[in-house]
Amino acid sequence: MILESARLDVIPGQEGEFERDFARAQAIISSMPGYISHDLRRCIETPNRYLLLVQWETLEDHTEGFRGSSEYQEWKTLLHHYYDPFPVVEHYEAIAVLES
């Protein structure tokens, strides 16, 4: 399993519109092959900053499958105009996992 992390800095004052459009966009990403789950969180200290965490089966499911799909073009149309600066996206693999 791969964890994608994206820090999303939304243009101040557009948080409500971003959240509305993200609610629509999450149906796109959740339908993609290799998608496991996602979590969007809003920063308490910086209210226009969000953290998007997406679990994928493989790195390629995100970088080639999702990003290479026509669905990604729809995702971009819905969301990318909200970001300033454009998000840094990183991928992580599990080293140690503690289950409760």
C-alpha cells in the first residue's frame, strides 16, 4: 500500500467552493483502479490549507493509472484552479505499522 500526501493551499476566501467541488471530485478518485481510501483534513492554524491523504495499492495506480486517465482531466478541471501554490505531492510506503 502506498500513501499519497498532498498539501493543498487554497486561495483564501475560496475554501467553501473548494470543499463543495471536492465533494464532487471525491467520487472520481474513489472510482479509480487501485484506489483504497482517502481523507481530506483542514488545517486549524491555517484555515485555507488542507491535507489530502490517499491510499493506493501501488504507486503506479496513482502516477500512471489515475493521472493518465480521462477522469483525472475532470478532477483537474474541478480542483486545480483553487491552488496557490500548486501542491507538492509525495508518496510514502509503510515501514512500521501499529494496529490498535
